Amino acid sequence: MNREERNEELNNSTYGAPRQVKPLRKLKRIDAPRPAEPEYHGLHEAPSIDIRIEGEEPPRPQITEQQYHGLHEKGRDRLVESADDDDKPNKKKSRKDTIIKLTSILLSIAAIVTLFLNMPILWYKKSGQPDERVSIMTYFKRWQPTVDIEGELEKPQMNLNVDTDIVHDDFTDGLDLPQLVEGQYTVLFLGFDEDLELTDVIWICQFDIAGGKLNILQVPRDCAVPNYTGNETTKINSVYTYGDPSVSKIQRIVNCVQDDFGIPIDAYVTTACFDIVDIVDLIGGIPMHLDNEIIYEADKIIPKGDVVLDGKQSEWFVRFRHEWLQGDIGRVQNQRRFMQAAMKKLLAIVKDEGKLKLYSYLNTIYKNKWIATNMSVEDLSKLADLGSTLTMENVSVDMVPGEDADYYYGPGPDDKYSIYSIHKRATIDKLNEKFRPYQRPMLISESNILEFVEEYDYQYELYDDTGMTFEELEKATEPLRNPDMRPAWKEDE
């Protein structure tokens, strides 16, 4: 539009003449790239100026910060590559930190539990001792699960005659047990008949702790002890039931043993013949070699040869006496063979299955009350540990010296009982040799043993020295049999 046209249009507009509408121009599409959006800078941000000194190294490029993602945001698992690409070391470090944290937590829990178990929060009460507050661990160690059956033992009134040349102030046997004499620990083992009245098995088991030995003294059930029983038989197996009524039953037999044999009794273990059945079955039987079959009754027969005695057969074996030439003495001698085989089985359990297996058996025996004892869980465990270290040559068994005799309780010729008269001098010599290792020698006058056959009238001294080690017993044969006692129904064979 030139100047003249613009003047004409202006004039027309000025005078109100209608204005002619000019058609719109057609737009052309241009496919040119859009310019990049300008980078945003704050209102007060200073421009970037290169102020390096001449010859100076340019600055390193900055690594862009990783984009933040929330815990539950999609894409959390997408990794942002870093300049050094150190993802794998971070994984290892994270796993190591987790293990350290978990270990710390477990150690803290263990420390708290240990602290709790060792806090004195329980009252421990024991007869004859002041009450004291103890921890759970101490309470469990002192726990006596079956002591209520027979009761506690009284402190012995006997003179212990400790040999101070050996047991001096600094002497210790290395085993912390409630001992009457340091260095030794003596357990009285009693086996009851089926009526729980007569103690037909009496063993004095003395652990020579300092010497690493176990010495067992078998006391024949027919030993005459008239001063300690009211039964007319005078036999020691009746003391438990017919002894001094002013003390407990277990204390009666303990007093008799201590006064006659001069051995202080630290603890006791009792069991019945029917409990032996369960105990033997629990441990899987007792392997033995029998020279001949044993006929306990017509329908109760143990075959000869290599056998594994089950519970019932073990009961028959230790109680069998009918065919032995020496009667009850034959039974006593046969019982020591069973002892040897039983100990060998226990040692095999420890060797093949470990001490924990032996402890589990003890726990089952405790739980079912197949034995009664005043020993605590800790005491029995310590003795089991000691026993598992003994060798067969360090375990020996002896029998109280003596001989058969008749005891007349009435005026008639038939008013008599067959008893076992103890040989007093030979017995005391054996006690001093093996069963008083940390006591001074016992004098004849210090023993309450009564002899029914005087020393000058002894018929024989066959039983004065019957000592054998368990190593020797492994090869021992059965006692002599009496052919006249063979069952009639076996005569035809």
C-alpha cells in the first residue's frame, strides 16, 4: 500500500464512509526445526564466566546427581549408572553389613538370656542347709529329680580319718563334687527284689578321682549283720526294711555299711529288678558271651553263645542262682560279668554316639524314675564324664571276704538260716588296700563287723581274694555249676 492509498483510506474513515474489508492472506507452512528451549537461570544468577588463569587445567566435569525415587515409586529398581560403575562392591558391602548386624543382634539376645539365667531369682532349699537365692542355672544344676523317693543322707558320725599327708590344704582332685573326703567319691548301689523290701544287690562303688580308678566292693546279700536288723535272718539285705526305725530306710543301710566297712558314703542309687528291664531296653541291650544256656524258669531261657541280652533276659541273668555250685556267691560272681559288659556298652555309646546320647539316656531314666538317688543332675553328669574316661584295666571289682555258715535263731536243729560270715581281718586288709586311698588305715577295733566263725575255725579262705579287673572279667567264664541242681525236665538231654 502506497502513501496515496493510505491517505484515501484515512479520508474515507474520517468522514464515516464504510471501510472496505481486505481479504486475509493465506499462510504458508514452514517445516523448520523448532529452536531449543532456552536454559532457565534464576533472576539473580550470575552468568558463567571462565576466569581461569592462563595455562591452568580445565575443571573436571561434574557428575549429574542421581534422580531420587520414593520407596514405592515405579522404577525404583532401575539403576543409575555412576561414573565408576561400582555396583558389585556395594552389593558385597551390603551383604556383609547385614551379616554383622544379624550377628550383633543374636549375640545381644544370647547375652540377655545368659544374664537372665544367671540372675539370683529363685530360692534354693535343702535339708540341713540355710536357704539361699540362686540363679536358674544353679538351681537346675543342683536339682535332684528323684531325691524325694528315698530322701537325703545324714552327715556321717564316723571318724573319717583323712590322711593329711596326702589331702593337704592345696590338694584337689580336679572334680568339684560334694565329697566327704577329697579325692574320692563313693556311691552305694542297691538293687531291690520285686517286693521292694530286700536289697539283694549291694555294691559299694568308689571313684578314686585323683587316681583315675573305679573300685567296686560287692557285699553278698547273706552277710550277717545282727546289730543292724531286727529280722531273724540277720542278713544285710533286710536292713533296709527291718533296720533302725529312728532313721530313714536308706539311712539304715548306709549306716551299716559305714560302721562295718569304714567307707564314707557320699551318695546312693537304688533301682528295682523290674526297672533294670526298662533301662537295658532303653540303651539297646547288653552284648555278652554265655558258656551255657541259663534256665531261669521253664519258659525263661537264655541261649548260650554270643547274645545281646534284652531287658527281661538281663533281669533273669543277674537274679539266677539255682544251678550255681556256690549258690548266692555264684550269683554275685556272675553279676560282675554283667557289670563289665554293661560298662563296655556305655563306653561304646560314648564312643559311637557321643556323650550327649548318654545324657539323653540319663534324662529318660530320671524322668521315668527308674532309679532313686540323692545326686543332682550336675553330680551325675560329672560322674558319667569321669566314667567315660576310665579304661577296663582301671576298674576292679572285689567281694567281701568270708564263708558260708549256719545261724541258729532258735533251740531246734532246724531253727537256722544259711548266712555269710565275714572274715573280719581279711576284709579290713582289703579295705585299707583299695577303698581308703585318702584315709588312714583302719584298725580292726574300729569296725563293727561280727564274725560267726572265728578266725581259727575258718573252713576255707576261698573268697578272701576274688579281685579282678574288668579287663580280666572280659575273658572270665561262668561260676561252677552243681550237676545235682539240673532241672528234671532237662535230664534227658
